[in-house]
Amino acid sequence: MRDRTTEYAKLVASGIRLAGEAELLACKRHLEDLKRKDFRYKFDVEEAERHIEIANTLTILEGDTPEQLRTRGFQNFILGNLFGWRKKRSKELRYREAYIQMGRQNGKSFLAGSVANDKASFSGYKFGRIFCAATKQDQANVVWDEIEKFILADTDLAELYKITKHNRIITSLITGTYIKAIGRDTKSADGFRSILAIIDEYHAHPTNQMYKLMQKGQTRVDSALVLAITTAGFNLNSPCKDQYDFAKKVLQGAIQKDSLFVYIAEMDKEDDIWDYKNWAKANPLNLWLDDITVDMEMVKRYAEMAIEAKEKGGEDLLDFLTKSLNTWVEYAAGQYLDIAKWKLCACDLTLTNMVGRECYLGIDLSQGGDLTSIGLVFPLDDQKIYIYSHSFMPELRLMEHEKTDKAPYRIWVNQGLLTLTSGMFGLKTDYKYIISHLKELIEKYDLKIIGVGYDSHNASAFLSDLDFLGVDLTEVVQSAKSLNDCSVDFQQSVDALQVMYDKRNVLLTWSAVNAKITKNSFGEIKVDKLSMEKRIDPIYAIIDAWKIMFLNKDDSRPDPNKDYDDWAAMMATRKEAKS
């Protein structure tokens, strides 16, 4: 019997099919799993082929005339893996999660629709539920519409379903399983068990609420699947980016999760983004005539987009890289920190490891009820520098900021990264909570604060409360002239991987991603935020502390008085020599 799943994996592994490293690793994973004698799963070729054939019975309605579907190699690989791998001595499927990422318009929604049709009528599960989930109803409808088009294009298939469009429900008359599109209203799915949950365009989800809700509902359902299908996104703080990073580690063998299927079609980091051959790696459908031949006519269309993006730069270039080339752009023009380097600075150290150490304190006070943050900077003995941050927000402003900032503040409260203040009627940050937090840290960890840098904005009434620290309080002028040297030094320290921070401090990372550079007319820089809602207060606080450390450690700077004395002595020597 033909095995199209393994055929494609071998084609990629042999190098005949041009592919990026992520796709190559996915194919090698399949081939290596086939050889594992002690593996708890087996690959059922007959089942894989049956489900690939089900997909090939579908008709594509879009266009001038209906067209019989013919799956490509990468689609066979995905479908074959999802339906072919199962537990030994059981019909239960191996994969309970799938992460699929590829460039725009490469048939992602079509692929998800094919899986939904298969699960609804041909899995044998009675009265199940399938959800097409997204952040907006319109996006959730995209996959649902694909399924509807499959049904309407085939009279035989149409006899198997009942479609009620007003409430977006398709019901299989064979199994009683229904397919429903849901947007932000998670209540319609809460408490229901699904056999399939399709998370479409996962990059657009601000939180993982929908994903986790779907996953939780499948806990007691055998052979259930959460299928996240997406392109790369712009938000490096998104749950999709986290899942992408996790999925890459699974492919690389750094993490073992046998129940997660991963297929990522992308270029490699070292690839020339202007070489059309590399574009094909991220577009497994769009730029291929078949499984080994690149479609040069489509390449010309992409080349036109590339020329325009390269010329215009900015958002046009970012959109081309992210959507057409399926790239998570981790360092955009104007961004303050290289986020790839920043994430390498994450570590397991906490304040417990800083007991008895000296540190510098930075304070960034908010205006009204926004985010307020403090930062601690610990110079270590090995030229490393550990940083800590904690933030505060009025409790009655939490819900407002969750909506405007699209940030999971409530989760950060539960993680101990953010303290809600109840004083000042719960509308303005009560600075007493900051004092209390600082006193607690100093006592608990025996910290020795040797310098404080603060932004004078909103600080006048607060400074007297810091007398208990017994150290000098230094105003940090928030101008590019004042902040340039320390901002550059912090940036370079991150690039050199000298900075260390608790990997669990996702609020600090969120602010690091949001930080961008602004320059004055002299080319001096300071840190600013991407927009009003993209807050960078924890990074501000760190830089205020870094400024004081930078000034204190720079004892090697030339003494202006000594420089003058040296110059005067040199001139006197020259004068004597001439005379």
C-alpha cells in the first residue's frame, strides 16, 4: 500500500524537496518515530491513507468552475500524521494538539475545514462538537465557510449535513456531531466537550484563554484535537509566539511532547530574505507547481511585493516578512532591544539568590492610575548584572487597562508580578504599597540599596517616604541627552548576554518588547513606547536604576581636573624645551 505521509517525509529528508529546517525536523521526527521499537505509538498506514483519500473526495467550489481537490505532499504529511499515528493496541489517536504555521494564503483554513469534515462524519464519534474558534466572529466564520463550501459543492456530501446559517451550525446527519463558529463569546463553548477545536489565526489571540478553554473541554475525550493554525504575527508577547517557541523546541528535541504535532514552513535565520528560493520554504502551496518544482509565475508576483516592501520599508516591509514569508520579526526598525538576545538573558535566578547583595533602585511613577514600576539592578562578581522588577496598579483600573492595553494583568497579579492597590479610592496608585513592598524585600532578602534613581514626574510627594533607605536620591532627567549613555550601555549589555532576569517575569519581557528608540537632533537616544497602550514602565524603572549604577561604576572616567593638570604640565614642558 502506498504511504504518502512517509513518501513526503523522505522527499524532504533527502533534500530533493526544498524546505526550511523546521519542516525538515518535522519530517525527520516522523521517520525516526517509525524506527522506535519501544515507542508507545504506531503509525497505521491504512488509516492515514483513508483519511487522505477523504480529503481528496472534496470539491473546491471557489472560482469559475468546481474543481476536484488534489492534496499536495505537505498536506498529505499533515493529514497522515494527524490520523495515522495512534496508540498501540488502541484506536486512540496520538496527537491531541497540533501547531501548524505557514505563509498567508497557503490553504490553512481549507486544511482545517478538511479535518473538520473528516472528524464530523467519518471519525465514528456520535453527537460530538467541533468548534471553529477565533478572537472575532468574522475570523471564526472563515473555516466554517470553507466547510460549507465543501458541502455545497458536492451533492453526495450535501446529503450528509444540515446547514443552519443564521446561528452558524453545521450538523452531520450521520453522527449528530455539529460544527459551530464562535468568536469572543467563550460562554457558548464553556462546559462543552469537543472532539475538535480549530484555533484559526492564533497569532491574533491576545491571550491563551480560548486555547486553554478548548483544551480543558477535551480532557476526557479520546482522540480529541486542538488544532492551532496560523501565520506568524506581529505581537511577540502573544500566546501564539510562546507556542511557536515551544513547538520549535519539540522539533529540536529539547522538549519531548509526543502528543503535539508540529508543522512549520518557514525560512531559516541565515537565509537571504530577497532570494526567491527561500520564499518557497515558507509557502508550501503558493510557490510550488508540484512537490519539487517551484512556480516561477507565482514567484514573479511575490517579487513585485518584495520590491515594493524593500523600497517602502517600515510597516510594508514588516508585513511582507511576517505574512508573506511567515517570519516572526524579533528586531524591527526602531526597536530598543534585540528580543532574541533578551530571551537568552532569561534565567532561573530569583531574589533568593541575591540575599545580602548591594543593588540600585529605579522608580517610575505613573500618572494617575496607570502602571507604576520599581526596578532593582544587582552588579554581580562575574560582570553579570541581575535585574528585578515589580509593578503596581489601582484595583479599580484593572479591567479598564485589560481592555485598552490588551494585556493579561489579572494573570500577572496571580503570578505575583503586579500588586493591586486599594488606597486613593482604588483609582490612583497608592504609593504606600510601593514603600511596603520595598521594606518587605529589604528585610526578607537583606538587600543593601546603595543608590536610587527616580523620574521626578509625580515624585515630589513620594520622596520623603524614601528616607528609610538612608541613601542619596538622584533625579534622572528623562531626556535623550541625560539617558543616552546608560540606555546604550543597557542595550549593549543585553546584546552581550551580561543581563540576567527571572524567566518567569513575563511582565518585564512584555515591556521590553514594547520599548522603542527615539532620538534627538544630536542622535542621542532614549527609550519610548510603541503606543500609549504598549507600556514600558518596568524597563523605564530598570533604566533609572541603571543610570545610577552607570554613573557610580564609571570611576575610570577621566577626572577633568586631573586632565587639566596633565595638559598644563605637558604645555609647560614643551615651553621649557623651546626656550
